[in-house]
Amino acid sequence: MPRRNIPLIAGEYYHIYNRGNNRQDIFFEEENYVFFLRRLREYLVQPSGPCVTLVAYCLMPTHYHCLLQPHDDDLSHHLQLFSISYAKAINKRYERVGALFQGQFQAKRIDRNEYLLHLSCYIHLNPVRAGLVKQPEDWAFSSYREYLGLRHGQLPKPDIILAQFVAVQTSEVCKTSEVLYREFTAAHLPTDKKRIAHLMLDDD
């Protein structure tokens, strides 16, 4: 396996992603998405000794995105075990052979808070850009619902992003951090996407 160009260092934030081999599906039915998240919890976010803090995620039919912070310097190993486990299970389930993923996972280090905020929007807006849903909260297989308080899952930790949106209280309205994040995401522009082009899928 080729050596990774950048080290994956504990405490830093990374955009981790991978797609299906030959751009084919990696999820074939709803059960696969749920299974993927269960394995992600088992291999990376288990309560007994978490390897990472998962900030945001989105699972798409042909690829996945994770915004995370490793707790140790062995993230590559953890992710390799996770990917192999998922691929083996899918191959067995559907009696398929060959590689499920297009090589090893890709990792981009996020070195600015501005990039962290915009990347979370980019990840959550993936299903909208792909025409799968009209609103990001309509896609069940991302962390966006947790960000809005519509679902109380234990996998993602939205507070890392939401803490940067200070609630606003006036005589007429109270805007919580969840409301402010929704507005921030809804206002995301193509120019915002260009700011983080170096953190995205190579041809996205």
C-alpha cells in the first residue's frame, strides 16, 4: 500500500472520504447505510475508547464523507480495518467479488476554522447538489438532522461547529445556534465552495 503523503495527527481535523470502485455504488439499500454507521461506531467511535471525534458525516450512494478529529496517531490503521470490514460484509451479502472502494481512503487536513465551518456545509449539502433531496434535512444518512436538533444521535458531535454560532435573543425572536447554522448552510454559495476546493473530492 502506498505511503500517505500527509501524516494523520491526533487533535487535528481531517476530511476523510472515499468512493466506490469505478464510481459504482457502495450502498445498495437502506440497510447498508445503517450497517456502515454501526461499523463506524464499532471501529472508530466506540464509547469504551473512542479513536476519533466524528464532527459531521454524509453517506451518498457512491461515496462517503467524514469530518473528524483523531484521538491518536493511528487513524490510518483504524480506518483501514473499518473499510476492510465493511467491504467484506458487503461482498458477502451481495455475492460480489473485487474491490468495493476506489483504493484507500483520502484525507485532507483542515488547518483553518473558516474551512471547518464551510466544509461541514459542503458535506451536509451533498444530497441536495446530487438532486436526491430538496433540503439537506430530508436526507437521513447525514449528521445534518443532529445539527438542527431534529434527531439526537450519539455518533456525531455537532457542538464543535454549533458552539461557533452564538444564539441571538431579541424582543421579537430567539435564534438558537441550530437556527443560525441552518441559515448559514442555506446561504452557502458557490464562492464559499471554492474556498475549500482543496479539501474536496478531486473532481467535485
